[in-house]
Amino acid sequence: DGGITQSPKYLFRKEGQNVTLSCEQNLNHDAMYWYRQDPGQGLRLIYYSQIVNDFQKGDIAEGYSVSREKKESFPLTVTSAQKNPTAFYLCASNLQGAQGRTEAFFGQGTRLTVV
Amino acid sequence: SQKIEQNSEALNIQEGKTATLTCNYTNYSPAYLQWYRQDPGRGPVFLLLIRENEKEKRKERLKVTFDTTLKQSLFHITASQPADSATYLCALVDSWGKLQFGAGTQVVVTP
């Protein structure tokens, strides 16, 4: 089955630690995205990538880093510089091309809590 | 700045009635607009896409309209059911290729 997989589902981070959230897709999608969602809030874009080895900052990139070494993978690192990282993190992907961009597929999310 | 605005107040409706949600946008010139459903603790799921040259799109009990002059999309759920209770998000691609979402509107359908 094709899809997009995030892991882990729950993650606990101590103060000052870096943690990495995994996102893998086997949909052969070009573009991948990371969003953050706080309780009762909408999705805020952290980073996005439209092609391998290239990515751009979204609206709230500070304290986060990403890489896109493979088309299938777009891991997100939450660094110690992110002062309030407790949130629900969502990864998405979609197919982009000359016919226009299509609907996004989302992973099941990672809930990160600082302890 | 670019904005996507949805009604932040929850929409409470009775089963069988039509729910109508609004998505307004500013400083976008979208070629298309998308609607998603999100259940608590889950990722959003795509529902419908409507292009700028389409006035209306339907899928089962869902209907979407798109008015590029008013910069507005309306999302209708007809003959609503308790299973339709969820948060509904609209989304646009901005001029840099970023997929941006509105904050969503929660719909609560009571029997």
C-alpha cells in the first residue's frame, strides 16, 4: 500500500535535547512538507521541499532543521533552539508537475512533548 | 501579507441539515483551492479540489463553490450526519509553492 509514514507516534524530549522526527513516503511524490499544529490551532508550515537536495523555510522555521537526501524521506530535527517544541507535528507530500499541484497526503502525526 | 481565513467558531447543526463553511483569502491568486477533513489526533484527509475556472464541484453530499472575484470558497455538507463531525480546513498554494492552510472550522452534528 502506498502512503506516508511518520514515526514515532509519541516522542518525549528533555530540555536541551535535539530530536529527529521521521517521515517516509512511497507515493513517488516530489514535494514534502512539515507542519506544526498546536491545540485548537491550524497548521503552520515549518519547512518544505519540492525536489531532492533542496528545501525552503516556511513560516516558523526557527529552531528546526531538515534534510532531503532522498525523494522518499524528509526528516525533521527539533533542536534545542526551539523554545516551545511541544506540539503535534504533521508531515505531508504531494505530486507537483506541469498539470498543477495535487492534493496532499498526510502522515498520522507525531506528538512531541517536552519533559 | 497572504491570509487564509476560516470561521473560528464551531458550527453546531442538527442532523439532516446543511452545514455551510466559508474560506476567505487575501493576496493569493490561486489556480485551485482544496478542502480537507481532520479528526482529533489525526492528519488531515483530502476531500475536494476546485479549480479557478470551476464555479462548483460536488462529491456525494459535499459541494464546494469558488468565487475568485470575492476571493471566497464555500463548503457545504448536505444531509449532515453525526459522522460528519470534524474540523474542515481549506488550503491554497502560494506564489512560492508553499501549501498553506486555514485554521479550520469545527463542525458538530447532533442527532
